[in-house]
Amino acid sequence: MEKVFSKEKTSSNSHFNWRDTEIWRQSAWNTAWCLLGCVIGDFGTILWFQLYSPETSTLIVMSLAVINGILSSIALETAILSRQMGLLLGFKTAVGMSLVSMVSMEIAMNLTDFVLVGRAQLVWWAIPPMLIAGFITPWPYNYWRLKKLGKACH
């Protein structure tokens, strides 16, 4: 959700620091929601190809997984935000959220899958490292964006 913090908390003119536990907590929450949205499209795409077209190129599957992960994250955020601000404004807000965070999350998850499994395939033991990589990669950026700009990415 697009949450704006007071300028006192996020002062862009003062010295930036990485030690604000409140901002780390809020950015972790935001990152977790983004991860949920991305995982729906990403894992769904990989699973579909794994079950119905396993001979499809790993590059194609992972590219589609990244795209679908971003789209499902935007769809989830739109659904959540539309309750507060209506469908159109909710969609515009969701689309305006940080693509840097979503893309880095998607690439980290798919790269981890490739390194561990060697292809786009969901294997039970690879899923936790994929989720951890997907969470850890954008989290510092989400902290920075919230602390420096006063805006939540998700």
C-alpha cells in the first residue's frame, strides 16, 4: 500500500541511516506482500509448463514467469487498493509502484531456481531458497525507498 511517512521520519535532508527498525519492519511487510503477489504468477507459470509442456525452453518459461509474476503482483495490489480508493485509482497506484523491486524479486527467484534445479521447475526443496532470495533481494531497496522518499513500494 502506498503509505507516506512524515518528513521527520524520512527526512531526505538529514543523514541517511540503515538502523531504523520501524522502517525495516514496514518495508519487510511491504516486501512480503509483493512476494505473495509475484509468487502467484511466477510459480503458477512454472508449474503450468512443468505439467503441460515440460519441453519448453527454460528461458521462455522463466521470461513468462517474470512477466506473470509482475502482473499478478499488480493484480493483487489493485484488488487490495480498490477497496480503499476504487478500482481505477487502485490500478493506477498499483502500476505506479516500484517495478525495480518487482523485477529484482522475480529475477532473484528464477535465477535461484535455475542455479539449484538447472531449469524452470518447482521442486519442494528449491522453493524455500527461491522465496528467501525473492524476499532478501528487494528488501534493502524497499527500506531505502520508504526511508528516503517516504513511500512504500507495495
